[in-house]
Amino acid sequence: MAILRPSVVSPTRPTVKTEAVYARGMESIVLFGPPGAGKGTQAQRIMDSTGLPQVSTGDMLRAAVSAGTPTGIEAKKYMDAGQLVPDQVIIDLIKDRIKEPDAKKGVMFDGFPRTVPQAEALADITTVSHVISIEVPDERIVDRICGRYTCAVCGAVYHDSFKPTSKDGTCDSCGGNEFKRRADDNAETVMSRLEAYHNQTSPLADWYDSKGIFHVINGDRAINLITNDILDALK
Ligand code: ADP
Ligand code: ADP
Ligand code: ZN
């Protein structure tokens, strides 16, 4: 399925990039929306159709925290408090990630960018062809976040009530039997994360809308209906 538009160089941007990480012909997708909107769930479902790897800054940060790297140690205090990690930490992570061979044709960003400076840095790294905004009202978010769990083996995303595994204790995707919950998926931290979303991230909607690449998707519906709409928007 050909879903990506032909490569277009914006007339407002220089054609010669000084950024070493910039790759010609690279076009990426951004999955945008509040915490718990379903970005990760949808990324896993559309990865095959888009042919683009999922790049989740949240997953990268959690890996850094587990590994105890300097980035992880710095990021942890912000993540535990439900605040955004400083822009430069995130931008450095993305610049490194985008150099990996699997990112050559572009990537599917999940949870990045989350601030205007991040979006500006991204514009120097890759062309964004589509921003898919999965919209879910605030009052649904707490239940979504507090019931979330993932497969410890393959990362498939589940929910206690809305998307349980088909067979109790067994991952539908890989058959794994171990699951985990995130430390920051609690009712208290969700409030700070929502506040950060409304204050720092949602202004990006206008920024991308003005570029004509912003696609609003109603995320308060069945998972497969949302997937269909996203694939339509990407056509
Ligand atoms: P995000 O990556 O945006 O934080 P997730 O994909 O992790 O969101 O989804 C958050 C939680 O909500 C998960 O437990 C997931 O199973 C559940 N979920 C995702 N999409 C839906 C949906 N359309 N309806 C109900 N629950 C959903
Ligand atoms: P969710 O979308 O479910 O809130 P993520 O896994 O995307 O969760 O992010 C978890 C935490 O990691 C955020 O609350 C924040 O502290 C940090 N984080 C992730 N991505 C970014 C980003 N692009 N900018 C700043 N902080 C980020
Ligand atoms: Zn699994």
C-alpha cells in the first residue's frame, strides 16, 4: 500500500542541511495525543502498513532508566513527577536514534515531539508527512492509564477492562506470560501528565495544522475503527 506522499522539499526551508543526521528522502509520521490516547497501541497495529519503525521517546527513556545511564538518571525524576524531560535530553536521544539503519526511510514517532522546541529540532532532522492526532477526552484518560499493562517480552499493550489478553496471563502476540505496569501509571501522576500535555504539547496542534499535515482522529472508539481511520489519513 503506497501511503506516503512523494518527497517534497519545503520552499521555506533550506535545501542544504548542516545537520549531519539529516537524510534526504526521509519522511516520518508523528503520532500525537494525550497520555493514554492509544498512540502505542495504534503504532503497533500500523507498523507493517507504514513500513516505518515505531520510535517512542517514553520507551527509550524507560530503557535508559533501567540501564542506569546518565540520561536515565536525569530523566527519572521528571518521569516520576509526570513532568516533561528537558528538551535537549530528548533531542539528543532522537538525533542518535535517527542514525540507525532502520530509520533510513523515516520513522513513526510516538510521544515526540511534545514541545515547540522539539518540533523545531525535528524539522531539521526529518520531513514530517503526517501528524496523526488521536483525541480522547480528559475524563477517559485516568481509566485508560490506570488499567494499562504491557507484555514484558514483546511490548504489546493491554488494558484490564478495555483490552485484556484473550487467554488469561498469555500475550496474544508472542505467547509470553510476563507482564509489567509502569511506575508512573497512577492516578496522581496522570494529572501532572495531562497538565503538561495541555500546557506544553497541545500548542503544537496549531503549529502542525498551519502546515496542512494535521489529521484529527476520534480516539474514543473501538481500537480497530481508529486504526482504519489512521490508515485512511495516511493514504
Ligand atoms: P499512549 O501510547 O497514547 O500512552 P496506549 O496505546 O498505551 O496509549 O493506551 C493506553 C491504554 O488504553 C492501554 O491500556 C490500551 O490497552 C488502552 N487503549 C488503547 N486504545 C484504546 C481504545 N480505543 N479504547 C479503549 N482502550 C484503549
Ligand atoms: P504517555 O504518552 O503514556 O504519557 P510516554 O511513555 O510517552 O507516556 O512518556 C512517559 C514520560 O516520559 C513522560 O511523562 C515524560 O516524563 C517523558 N517523555 C516521553 N517523551 C517525552 C518527550 N518527547 N519530551 C519530554 N518528556 C518526554
Ligand atoms: Zn508479548
